[in-house]
Amino acid sequence: MSKADPTAGVSETKPPLDSRIGRDDPFTFGQRYLNNEEDVFKHNAWDHVEWGDEQVMEAQEKIKKQYEAPVREFDKNLYNSQPAKYWDIFYRNNKENFFKDRKWLQIEFPSLYEATKEDYGPVKIVELGCGAGNTLFPILTQNKNKDLSIVGADYSKNAIKLVKENEDFDPQYASACVWDLSNPDLELPEGVEPHSVDIIIMVFVFSALSPDQWDSAVKNLEKMLKPGGHILFRDYGRYDLAQVRFKKNRLLDDNFYVRGDGTRVYFFTEEELREIFGKVFKEKEIGTDRRLLVNRKKQLKMYRIWLQAVFESA
Ligand SMILES: C[S@@+](CC[C@H](N)C(=O)[O-])C[C@H]1O[C@@H](n2cnc3c(N)ncnc32)[C@H](O)[C@@H]1O
């Protein structure tokens, strides 16, 4: 499937919602607008779709049903007490197909690509929750800046193994380590000194934390970032298809779920991001991307919602 195709990663008949692979659809705004509702089934996808009360109520109705059968208390403890284990299993089972062409990175986070230019000068980038390196490698392979250093950190040792074993892993510019973003002892990833980082990237990682871990995570970010350093954030938005699709025995807490593979996921609103990060960092931008995917055969409408933000350290 072409990476320029806005339905990339979401098949016509069944979106692969139980896997992270292939779900990182391009994030380019403004490709196709739905001006006339009657045209909705003429294309597979529409960008920047407005939501009215009707869509919100429909989503809330589905979420209300999830409360009838939440995750049992015993299982909750299981998933919340050892999240790294489930990510490890995930990376053990999914060793391939991670590397998509993340063109949206360049479009949405231009500062990242500025940093890879030959004459940019010294820059330290850290990707937290780097997984198999879907963001780290596109940066590394196009880097022309000999003063760039990039650290990938992830809670899963199998993910870090995949990063280190990748043929594009270049120890001259990159390092990778196992590290817990939510660790309350404010231990930083190996090779990261306090207040030394220019750019932190967090792509679909904050959602893997439970709300009671957000504060420690923010403290870790604060400790790492240089004054004037930036956090580049992208994650799931409230009422995304992946949230409303959850059925029985998946709800851990409000807007927080466990997937079939044991990994956890939270769905944020813009206001929540303001609350979580705004206490400590300056908000440079927060935006919501709403994309409507259409299954023309089944005449189904599916809404994807992602949040993107940039914060700056004081
Ligand atoms: C949905 S995946 C996203 C991976 C990668 N950022 C990407 O965009 O492809 C979430 C990642 O966060 C990692 N993760 C979950 N909890 C974490 C934590 N507390 N500290 C560091 N990484 C964590 C998982 O191991 C997993 O690799």
C-alpha cells in the first residue's frame, strides 16, 4: 500500500486495531476536504473532518457500554504492574514491518529535519518510547550533521534489541537503552545528562502510561530538557476509532484501556495535554487531526483522531 495513501494501515474491510504495526497513518493536513456530506462515500478518506454533537453523542454512547464490563480488578493489577512485559511480548512477536516512511515527521516537525542539516551544529535528540526505531531511523538515515546525537529509550528490552540490531544503527551518532519514562527516581536514560537535551520526541508513548504515572514522566522530561528545548508530541485523541471500538473487558479506567495483547492505551483531549504539560512547559502548539475513513463497500464511517503538540522548556 502506498505511504501517500491516507488509508495506509487501515484496510478497507477491517482496520487492524489490535496491532501497532501499520497504524501510523501519514499526518499531512489538508489533503481532501468533505464539503458536501453526500460525497462521503466517493473516497476512502477525508481530512480535517469537523465533529458535531451527533458524533460526540454516538461515541459517548459506545463508551458508556464499555463501563458495563470493565477489566476485572485482578486483571487490572496484572496489566498495570508489569507493562514492560506486554511490550516485550509485542516486540518478540512483531519483529518486522515496523519501518514505514514517516513523511509526516518532516512536515509536522520541521525542527527535527533542520537538526539533521550539515551546518546545524551540535544537537541532542532523545526519542522516548522509541519502539523499534520508527522515528529514530528516518532521522539517522537522512542525517548530515556530524554534531547530531540521538538517543532512543524504551521500556521494552526487545524493542531496544531491535533498534541495536538494525543495519542502519550507527553508534557514531546513535545510542539506545532500556528506560522507564515514568520512573519516580528521576533516573535519566544512559548517556543523557540533566538539562542537556534539545529535542525530545514522544510518538504514541505517553498513551502507554497510566494517568497516575504522568506526573513522574513530566518530571523526567523537565530534568532532561535544556532551557528552550522542545518536546514533540503525537498521540491518540479522545473518541478515536480505536477507543470507541473497544468492547467488553478492555476498560481499565476512564479513557484508559488494555488491548488484546496486554498493552495499555489512553486517549487524550487537548485540554488534558494543557493540564499535564502546561504546568511545567510553555505550549507552542496543540492541534487535533481528525480523519474520516470510509469503508465504501460496507458504507461505514470511521473517525481517526490524533493529537499533536509542541512544548518548550522554560
Ligand atoms: C505504541 S508504541 C510506539 C512506538 C514508537 N514510538 C512508534 O511510534 O512506533 C509505545 C512504545 O512505548 C514504550 N513504552 C511503554 N511504556 C513505557 C515507559 N514507561 N517508558 C518507556 N517506554 C515505554 C513501549 O515499549 C512501546 O515501544
